[in-house]
Amino acid sequence: MKKFRPIIGISLLVQAVTFFILCLVNVEKRKNLARAFGVFGAIGGAAGAYLLVTDYQERKKAQLEDEEFFDEFDELYGDFDDFEIAEDDIACAFEEDASEETAENSDAE
């Protein structure tokens, strides 16, 4: 439903503009029909505006939440920038095991 909200909102606004135009055309001819078009135009315009505003607010809120998450992540990631670890500092377990096995094989011979 969230994806359809802006589409429905724009459609209601276009329909409201059309009803207002029909209201203006029928003002002199039929007063009751002009009032009906005016009322439906106002209702449709208000509903369309409401849908667009709520969709905009939800998107803005989600964007701010994403920015806050990434700001916290950047702060956490920045805490680890002080550590300088070179490739030589990283010792892999399988490299040590392999060196121990070669030392044992050379001792056995």
C-alpha cells in the first residue's frame, strides 16, 4: 500500500482539479450540479494532499533513521582507525600448523 499512496494521491489531486473546472463551467447553468462538483473536488483534493504529505513524512523519517544508523556505524568504525595492523602482524593458524609440521618432519629424519 505504501507504493500506491503517492500514485493515488496524485490521481485524487488531478481529479479534484477536474471537478473544480467542471464546477466553474456549471456555476451559471446548474447550481446544484456545480455545488456537487465543488464538494467532491474539495474532498478529493484534501484526501490527495493528505496522502502525499503522509507519504513524504514517512519517507523523510525513514531517510533520517538510515542516516542516524550510518552515523552510528561510522562512529563505531572510526574507533578502530587508531589501530595500525600490518599484514605481518596477522598470524594465520594454518600457517603456524604447517611450520610446526615441517619442523617435526625435519626432527624425525
